Amino acid sequence: MRVWLAALLLTVSFSAQAVSRVVSLSPSLSEMVVELGAADLLVGRLEAGEPLPELAGVPSVGRYGQLDMERLLSLQPDLLLLWPGSVGVAQREQLRNLNIPTFTAEPASLDQLADQVEALAIALGRPQRGREQATQLRQRLAQLREQYRTDVPVRVFYQVWDQPLYTIGGGQIISDALAVCGASNMFDDLKLPAPQVGIESVLQRNPEVIIAGTQAQLDAWKAWPQIDAVKHGRLLLLADKGLERPSGQMLEATARLCEQLQR
């Protein structure tokens, strides 16, 4: 068993009885539950944007950083699914004190994402489905790495926000997705998940491609025509938000990013 998979399983205190009331405190983990055919186990979820149709009827227990603890307790969950960044530090401590079995995961790479799918499936009592999905993800990942392998990665600035200017740091799963596509996150030396950076540091590192979530954000970079990405018109609009939600669908979102970068 992979070290990462073993570590994930250690985060859950399993009882002899199968789980039947699951509360997901992570939109990406909620999607993964659906992908594993276990949506019938969900009795609560954290809101974030438009949910999958299968999740529309699942009661809300709050939003990012605004967990309704009273509502959560009223649902009497026998398993919590937790992405650490989705719940504030104080409320995470409250959850620990409740002694509810908790599956905690935050993959830093696409390989770890496949392991997470397999481990979550075991926690939900769907091990066979998890093995099948994880195998498909690993095969697809190997195919993408082979297809987009390159000796000289393209330097990419991945813009998360513009005022102030935020990007992604090293050890983040999006950085790994870029690497799969033959690119490199030019701020992967920064250890914060979403560090704030200055225009001067972007100019100094001189990205060959800039990726942003809106056209307005991309257009703003045209004020600095000396940047290689601007000079050669390599301003890439990230229309696929699936890249920012690590669940099983992230592999195909990565494949679409690879196609965009290749063009």
C-alpha cells in the first residue's frame, strides 16, 4: 500500500459498523463521493458555488470558513470529510473535540489525488469502485505525462487574484498539473498555498505564459509589453474551473489545460 494511502487511512477512526451518515466539509470531497456512487450517504455538505445535481438536495452546513456547528451536530454524522483549508483553525479544533471519525485529505499532487480516491472509497464502504477509479486516474495521468513531456518547461505565472495580486505556491496540486503539461509554476519556491506577490517580482521572473480567470485580469498585463507572455500574446484564459477543485474530474481539466498550453 502506498505511504500516502496509508497516511490517509490513519486519519479515520473506523468503527465495525459501516458509515451511513456522512457530512462533507469540502466541495471537492463532496464531488468525489458522488463519483464513487455514494451520494446516498451524504446528509450534509459545505456550500461552494453551483453543486452537482446529485448534491442539490443535501442540506447545507455552511460555507468556507463559516461552518454552522449546531446544524452539523443536528445531522448526527458518523463520518466527517475534511479539507483543512475549508474550515477555520478554531472550528477545526472544535471538530476534533467532538470525536467524530474524520477523513482528512489535502493532496499536493495528482498522484496523491488518485490515492485519496482509493482511500475515501474504503472509508465509504466502496473499495472496489475506488480501486477502479484510482486505476483509471493513474493510467490517464501516465498518458498525459508521456504526451506532454518536455525537456524545457514553459515558465507560467498562474494568477489567482488581481487586487492584491495572488498566485499559487510550491507544493500545490495545480503546480503539479502544470508540470504534467510540460510547464512550471515560476513561484513554486514560495511555500504559502496562495502567496501575495508584487508586479516587480513578476516582471523580474518574466513568465512565458500568464494564466488568469478573467479576460480583464489578462488585459491588465498588456501594460507591461516587455513580459515575454505579453510580447508573444500568450495570455491564457482559464475557463475550466475544474482545475481548482481536486476531485476525479481534475484529470480531464488538466488535459484541457495541456491542450491550451500546447496551442
